[in-house]
Amino acid sequence: MQYLLLLHAEEAGFGRMTPEQQQQGMAAYVAYTEALNKAGAYKGSNRLQFVSTATTVRVVDGKTQVLDGPYADSKEQLGGYFLIDVPDLDAALSWAARCPGASHGIIEVRPVWDMTPLAKAVA
Amino acid sequence: MSTQEGDEQARAIAEAVARRSYGKLVAFLAARTRDVAGAEDALSEAFASALTDWPRNSCPQNPEAWLLTVARRKTIDIFRALRRHPSSSEELHLIEEVLAAPMHGEIPDDRLAMMFACAHPSIDAATRAPLMLQAVLGLDAERIASAFLASPAAMGKRLVRAKGKIRQAGIPIRVPGVEELPARLDTVLNAIYAAFSEGWTDPAGADAARRDLTEEALFLSRLMVALLPEEPEALGLLALILHAEARRRARRSADGEFVPLAEQNQELWDQGQIREAESLLHRASSMRRIGRFQLEAAVQSAHVDRCRTGAANWPHVAELYTALYSLTGSPVVLINRALAIAEVEGAAAGLNAMPDQCTDQRLTEYQPYWAARSELLARTGAFQEARRANEIAIGLERDPAVGRLRVRRRVALLD
């Protein structure tokens, strides 16, 4: 099954770190990605720019509304994700716990909705 | 045999199998499909088929195997019709293969795996015990709802949601590995204990659904010990439940009034259950891994010993509560510890050892806190404060018999 690990953290925290700490932080993510790869669980990942760069879009009565800022305004922001493929939730949770993001933020684990049967039905 | 007799026999056998094997059959199917609701549906259809088939073609030699065969076929039908869980035809094929695999001898017992799935940390904590009662014992939502003081509709929704989560989030139905086992075992034992406590709050047995729950919890607890005989906490929980059960008949007078431990008629205690509890506790302590349930059972054991011999063992009880508090940090444990200390060092020392409701908001609505306070205050001679605490205790009690005991205390405090 595929799971999306959504990494939420306080963005300002990164800015408060010394360059050495930032480097160590990055190295931890590189090592984590490498471990996921080795285990054959890695499907993809990305780090996101800060929420100050976010824009929200919605269409109301045919008119497009564009707003500056993120959708959810909270203390922790969505800062990145990992997409993994593992046998079950326990495996997904143990990978989430190993993620460096779990130590300085919160990780939401979401099972991916497999659309294959529906896609076949549509085709 | 007449048609009617055949019907009755089929029904009797089906009911007996349901009682004995329901949980095992659901667990077998769900462990292979991860679909608890689907397994329940398939099994209830299989029972329905049995009731029409058995009177006509006579009851099978092995009714359990017959039901499983039909239920496996129904499960595959459900999957084909709804394409509900497997994401691809390959996966469906795989499940079909697993379900169709011929079985030799006994049906594998996956109930332990099922209990771990029901009490998975990702399942809402308040739903774990209800889910276990439904999936492992086959209790219906209505009965579970009345036992947990919830509306049947709300309880039904919670159960459906939890089963949906097992399927959609991929919660595995299996026994966790050695590394995870201690923490995960804790949540299973806590859920069983929650079921027991809900049943226990109706000790008069006036409410059938709740009284039954203590028997169901006892069954689940026995099952844990049978399946995990080397886990001292599983033994501790069973010992604790047995100690409480042993004194059930003595907890109420003939006219339904609540009888405190010290005034209970010991001849009403179930000596067999007490013996069994003691031997379980002995076995558990020889494993040298102490835990919450062993300590709580040890407290019960100490109470029994004191009542029997008359030897005041309050210092020992206070020690047990101190150890329990260091494990759980529970204010409820502090209250009981304070009462034990009062017996050793006097009521003033007991009052000093009580937790403070100003620092723990939960205590302001906790009936036993106010009852204990009232008791200790009265013993120090602070009758006015004692009466006030007793009034609050009366106002918070939901068991009428305990409420009446407190009203009797009110009269005593006025004298």
C-alpha cells in the first residue's frame, strides 16, 4: 500500500538553526531517503518552499478567486512529504517515526486512495 | 424427524457454533482480507444458509468447517460484487487463492491478531473495547451501546468507522513482533479492562447488558492468558478481574444496598475464583516483570488477606499504591494511597497525601475523590467540611445504591 507522510513543522525553526545544524538536518533527510530507497519503500519526496510563497485558488460561481497565503493557518506548516510503498500501516508508522521530521514536528500518515479499479471501470 | 424438530435442531447447533466459534471464524476471514465488516457479513450469511440447509440435508459432521467454507465463498462473492477492498484484480486473485486454499485439521486461531488490530493505537481509544466486543465476541452494536452508555446510532457509527479504518488505512491483523509487543499488549489489556469496568459499574446486575460485559471481559482476559501464557501482565489482568468477580455477590445486601469491603460476608466470596487469582498472581510474579495490572491485583489480594486474617496490612497496601503511582501517575491511585496512609498514620496524614483538586481539574467531578475526602475530614473532626464534601459526592454518583450509602453517611455526619 502507498502512504503519504505529510511533514508539518514550525518553519521559523529552520531559520533559528546555525549553518552547521542546518547541514546536519539536511544530512539526516538524505540518510532517511537513502534508507527508504534501500528498503524498496521510496516512491518520491519533496521539500516545499515556505508558506509565505503559498497561494490558494478556488472557483466560486464561475469566478476564480486567488488569495495570498496557505489554506490552513496554524503554528505548524506543511513543509514537505514522502510517498512510500509498504505492506501495511504498522510499517508506514514505523517509517514515519524514523523520519527526521518526527523529531522537530508532526507527521500525518495518510493511506493513498488506490484509483486503479475506478480508472479501469472508466476506461 | 419432523420439519419443526429439524429446524429446532439446526438452530440449536448453529447457535452453539456461533457462541463457540464466531470470533475465530471472523478473525480467520478478516486476517486474510483485512475487511472486518465483510467478514461479519459473510459469516452472518453463512449462518442464514445453515438454517435453511441443515434441516433439509441434516447437520454436517463438522458445522464449524461447513460454515467457514460457505463464508469463504460468500467473502469472495462480496469482494467481486463490490470490489470493495482489493485495489487490483491481481490482489483479488491473491485473496481468492488464500481463501480457497484447502485447510487441514484445526481452523487457525487468529483471534489474538484480531484483538491487536481492534486495540491498534491508530483506532480511537474509546472505540477499542467496543470494537473488540463486536469483532471477537459478536456482540451487536445495540448491546454494546447500552453497556457503554452511548446511543446505538452513535455506537454503530463509531464501529463502522473503526472497521473502515482497519481496511482503508491498512491496519494489519497480526500479532506484533517482540519489539512492539509490550506497548501494544498494554493497549489490548487496557481495552479489556475498560470493558470490564463498564460492566462492573452495575454490580447489582440490574442491567443485563452491563452484567454480561464483565463475563465477556473475563472471557477475553482468559483468552489472552491462554494465547500469551508468558506475559505477566496478561496474568495480572485476569487475576484482578477474578478477584473483583469473586466478591460480586457480597457487594450488595439482600435489599440491593452497597456493602463496603470491610463489612462484606466472606462466605459469599467465591473461594475458587480467589484461589485461581492467587495462583495466577504467583505465576506472574515469578516472571519478574512487574506492571500495572499485577500491582492492582496484588492490592486486591492484600485486601482479601486482611479481611480473612484480621492482620492490618495497610503499610503494604500503601507501598503497592506508591509503586502503582510511579507507573501510572494516576490521581485515582493517589486517592487510594491516601486512604491506606490514613489507616497507618492517621486521618490527618491521609488528608495530606490526597491529591489536590486545584491542581487536577478532573478530580472536581470525580465522585470517589469527594467521598474519600469526606471520610478523612470526618475522622479529623472537621464535620462541616466533611458534610460539604459528602454532598458533592452524592451529587456526582450515578449508582443509586452508592448514592444511598452516602446519604446514610450524611445522617451519620449530622449526629
